[in-house]
Amino acid sequence: MPMGKKTSRISKSQYLRGLQCPKALWLYRHRPDLAPEIPVSKQQIFDQGHEVGILAQQYFPGGVEVTDNYYEIDKAISSTEKHIRNGAGIIYEATACSPDGAYSRIDILKKADSLNQWDLIEVKQSTGVKDYHLDDMALQRYAFENAGYTVRNSYLMHINNSYVRFGSLNLQELFAMEDCTMFVSYKMADIHARLDTLLAIINSDKEPSIEIGDHCKKPFKCDYRYYCRQYYNIPEYSVYNIFSGKKLRQLLDQGIKEISEVPEDFSFTDRQAIDVNAYKNQKIRVDKNAIREFLNLLIYPLCYLDYETISTPVPLFENSSPYQKIPFQFSLHIQETPGGEARHIEFLHTELSDPRPHFVQKLTSSLTGKGSVVVFNKSFEIKINNDLGYTFPQFADALENINERMVDLLEPFRSRNLYHPAMLGSASLKSVLPAFVHELNYNDLEISDGEIASIMYMHCLKNLVPEEQKRQIYKNLRDYCRLDTLAEIKLVDVLTRFV
């Protein structure tokens, strides 16, 4: 594709994209037609990040904000310089650009005491420092220093996940500040050469040729991974889904992408061998003894249970912490005898308040007595129950009883005791169910996964939707959670049929 005017600048986000994959950077600049729509889940992350950023500004009150649009670089630089001339000691969204084209905004630019030095404070909604944060901060410091600023320290301001909210938010405890100056300074040594390389890629008419690999997922899932799979003729299910590292490299060097082409004498783990052979032969793998052992764990009445939760960087409720999973809904099917009808009990908190008190009360009163509690991935439910027992000690014994009765339906599928080639290497409920049970389907639901369930519930909890839409969302949530426990019933039936 012909290139128009050459660019001499690169933003922080584009710099990080280029470090992860130069091809992704080129596509971003040359092929806007390939840019995917922002999914609801990603928009939720952006919205939460914005909320955290506002709170970070309140942590450093009295500042002035650069409000120019993100694409108005020169205006933002001028506004920053104007605020400094006017004596501002704290500037939000300050902007600078180095002579060789690195431009960046900083969440908080703070004057270092009375000295003519500045601290750069980057705000993240993570709970610690990650390596790509240091690359992010290094480009920021590079841009500001080479624009003429005397920078003292580079700080990462992140969420403190040990904070427990009591009363109003305590911003001093919600946030943690980490001095990353030494690591950032070390990272800066390579920036000039990297800028030259990345700007050359941006200004080239030729799309870079870069193979698919681990960089497509780390540190972020690439926006162009589906395009690249088509570009390199990668099947939907391929050696990339099963192998990694040296083994993957070994196959690719032989030109092998299709699972059907993997040699019989290749070095497999047990699980890899099962996945490859099942796919090649299109046969279900059954370990009857292991399945029988699992089924012998089940004690009737069987109580099929599933939770839905929300998790936010800023704790919403009294006695809760950042990113703590707060349960707001459960579905419970109770089956008294093998193959018998199942009685359904459900809970969904629809008030604009902490759902946990009503949730734990309804849960424990519904699961008295005996019988196995069947869940899919029990570490999830156990962790939530443990948190509830800590917060509401009057229910701790009842919750511990539920935990002790739990049986994990994920296990026979994750261990490949029963494996269908249509599972395509995944043991998630959304992969296992359609492989074995065709009459139940998530595709027809308005809410079809837990992440969307959480986001839709948050919209209701924060009053972001009108009452009529709330009622529809609540119905959709009930339909979704109910299907999860119906799926568990069907999968126990499936296991029973194979022995």
C-alpha cells in the first residue's frame, strides 16, 4: 500500500506495540481497515483505567490538566509548557516530544520540591510493576528529558491489592508508589536505536514478514492475530494450539503447521499425545477406569452449583479489596437420584448494594444436608467461599461444609480421561459442552460468558442503564447462569454413558 507523508514521531503506545511485534505496528499505521472493533471486555478495562486515573489525580490534588485531544500533539506540548510558565507544580496529562520523535503523555508530572526538577508518575490499574511498564516509563522519561526537562525520579503508581476498604476510599492506602528510576534508566539506553528502527518500519511501504509466535500473546493479545493466521495459512486448530517453545520451533522448521502432519515418533507429553492422536483419528479418548473412579466420588443428592462474580480495581463495598471477586449470583440444581429430575434454586442480587450478605445467606440455606456439590473448576468457588467465611464468620462453618463436599467436574476433562477431538485442546465448559451435548447451546444467549455477565451486572449496579434494560439484563443473567448448571448435569450424564 503506498505510503503518504512520512512520519517523524512515534507515540508511547505505538512504541510498545512495535517492541512486541514490528508487523503489528506496521499494520496499525498502514491498514486501519484491519483494526478490530473494541470488544466490551476491553472497553471495560479502559473505563476502569480512566476511573483509576481520576482517583490518582485526587491523590495529588491542586494540579492542572492538559485537555488537548490525543492527536493534537503540538497543542498538548504548548499547553504543558504554558502551565509550567504559569507556575503549575502538578500537571495531569503533561506532554513532551524528543527531537528524534518519541512523544508521550505522563499521567502526573510533579515538581520535585523547590528544585527545578520533575518527577514522572505513571498510573496503572495493575497490582505491581511489570516489565512492559518499564519500557513504557523509559520512553516517557526519554521524551521528557530530551525535550529539555530535568527529570529526577520515575514512579509507577499502582493498585495496592492488600488494601481493605472501610468507609470512604482511602487513596493513600488504595495506591502504592514504586520508584522505578534505576530500572527505567537502564532501559533508556536502547531507545534511540529502537526509535530509528520503528520509524523506518512505519515509513516503509513493505509489510514486515514476521512469523506467528509467543509474541502474539505477550504481553498483550495482538489485534491482528486473526489476520496473521490467514496471511500465513494457519488452520484454526494447529500445532500452535498444542506445542510451544522448542517443540513448536522444531515443527515449524520442518514446515509443519497441520496437526495431521506431526510425525508419529515426535516427542510428546502424555497430554499432547492424546490431543494429537484424537485429532488425527477423529476418535474420542476414553479412560473408563479413571471415569469410574471419578463417578464413585459422587454422593446423591447431587448439588450442581455455579457462581457469577464482579471484580474491580477500586473496591466498591465495605470490607472488600481491589480485584476481590464479589459473588452476585448463583444457580443451583439439586438432583436426588441418578437420572432424576433436578430442582432449580437461583439467586441474583438486584439491589444497588453489596450482594454478599444476601448471597451467603441464600447459599448456605439452600445447601444444608449432604450430597456432593458439583462445580466446574472448584478452586474458583472455594476461594469465594473462603473469602465469604472470612467476611461473614457466622457462616464460616456452613461454607466450609460446602467446600468439603465439592467435586470438580473439570478434572476428568482436563486430565483427558474423556476427550473429544472437537474440544480442540481446551477443557473449558464452553469447549466441552458442545463437543458432547448438542441440545444445549450458549450461542443463542444474549449473555454467553462470565466476563460479559460481570460487565452487564456492573452496568446495572452503577445505574448506567434504564430500568427496562436492567430487567432484560437480569433475565439474561438468569438464563446464562442456569445453563451453566444444566450443562454440569448433562456432562455427568455423558461421563456415565462412557462407562
